[in-house]
Amino acid sequence: MPMESEIHTYTSDDIEVTYDVKRCIHAAACVHALPEVFDPEKRPWIDPEQGAADAIADAVHQCPTGALHYQRRDNGPSETPPTENTVTPFPNGPLLLRGTLELADTDGHVLLTDTRMALCRCGQSGNMPLCDGSHASSDFEDAGAIPDAMIREDELPSDAKKLRITFEKGSPATLQGPFRLEGAEGADSTHTKKAYVCRCGQSGTTPFCDGSHTAAGFST
């Protein structure tokens, strides 16, 4: 069964913007990038008539969760996945993914495919495994650093390949496929096989799992 969505559509002659309420965490990247088009104080809050299609597309690309997408109506270029899959632990917030992404359950049912996703790290989301902004009102704190002992230097393929994210009840998320983990202070770690990332908010080796979910009684 696909992830639950609530999609609203906003259209101009040149571009169509879609907004999924369920995936928005109010990061406001779009608002900062193009406030004349994305204005939460107005109704409708997205007005593609107020901006050029190229500028709107650039602003949509900055949405970290995939809540925003677009289709060009002027024969302009559509969104394409980045050439490299990247995973970034946002300080005190979700795990941000970009690339050729596929979210699936352990039975192999694909729930979501996208170029951008935000996975919950605090263990409190009501839209698991995706972030719903609950970290802002919880006590979750994590600087987004990568522990030195966990840094790998695998050689990533030159062409983008799919990064598959799977999860099951009460367990970490499994990342399978090539990706570059981009941590705070410029540190990075490259992976070509499986990696297990924390979802409960209790790991001592975040963003990776250390098994703390068992003692914490984590259940989703």
C-alpha cells in the first residue's frame, strides 16, 4: 500500500506545482528561496503565476522532504535524480535523502519512489518512517556528526544506482545501495552495501543503529 498522501495542485501556463501536505515538515526552504510564489500567509499559499518557471523549479528542488514537485508545461526540463545518492543527518532533525530512492516494506511492497525524502530519527513521527516534524517538539538532540569509527571509504559507482530503504516494526531502517553519508563539519562516509540507521532516537552511534531500540521498547 502506498504511503498516505494529501496532494494539492497549483498551476500556471508554464508550470504545475504539487504539494503533499502529509510530507511537509515546514522547513520553509521554498519560502526562503522564492517568497513571492511560496507565501504561507496567503491563500492559496502557492501561486505559480508570480514567478518564472525556472525559478520555481529551483525552489522546489530545495524542498528536503519531497513534499513539493513540479511538471513543466513550457517544455522546460523535468526534475531528474542527482547523479549520486546522498544521506544527510539534519542536526536535531530527520535523515535527509536525495537520489534515486525507493521506500519499501520488508515484504517488498514499494511504498514510495522519489528523488527526495526525510526519514524520522527521533522516533516520534506519526507518519513513520517519514518525518512529520515531531522532532521540533520532542527532546531529540543530535548534531548530525558521523562517529569516526563508523566512517567508510567505499568506492562509489560513477553512475547513479537505486538506494532502497526498507523498514519493519520496531527496527532500524535498512539502506541498501550506494550512497554518500554527509555529516556535520564536512565529514563524509561512503557505502555500497547495507547500512542500518537509527529510527528510535536512542542510538549512541547516530545516524547508525547500535541496537538501542530493543532496550527502549521502540515500536511503530
